[in-house]
Amino acid sequence: MEFFADRLRAAPQSRLQRGAAAEALALARQLARWAQRVEEPGSEPREMPDAGMFAAADQILVAAHDVGLVLRTEDEVAEAVRLVEEARQKAGV
């Protein structure tokens, strides 16, 4: 996770604009929804706001921290890692 966030911080603005930031925000939102579903079952998850392309790395770290607190099994950890790697590849960083 931190590797992905660091790569986003180091990416040029043009790469962020071409979709890397949007991919990062999509991942952060997905992880945040996952954490909320576990912490507040039956509630409608709130959507993480778009704080701008330069905040995408921080949003990933916040969401990853939140979901990391609710993961219970090795399979869930593996799924979270898969989601991060997939997003990193799509972001091209």
C-alpha cells in the first residue's frame, strides 16, 4: 500500500491527470466501503469525497488503514492486496 502511495506522490501531474489519481480514488472508495460494511452492517456506506488528485495517495492510506483494522482472515488480506495491486497496475505507477 505504501509503495503505491509513494509512487503516486512521485508521479508527474500529467500521469495523475491521465487516470492514476482517478484509479487511486476508486481504490480508496472501495476499501472505505468495505470497512464501513464491516463496522456498520446494514448501514449505507458513505462515499469518500474526491479531495483532488494530489490527495489521492493520502486517501488510499487512510482507507487502507481503516480496512486493515477490520480484516479477519488471510483470505481477506489476500483480497485487499489483490485490489491494491490491480489498482496500481491500472494507474500505471
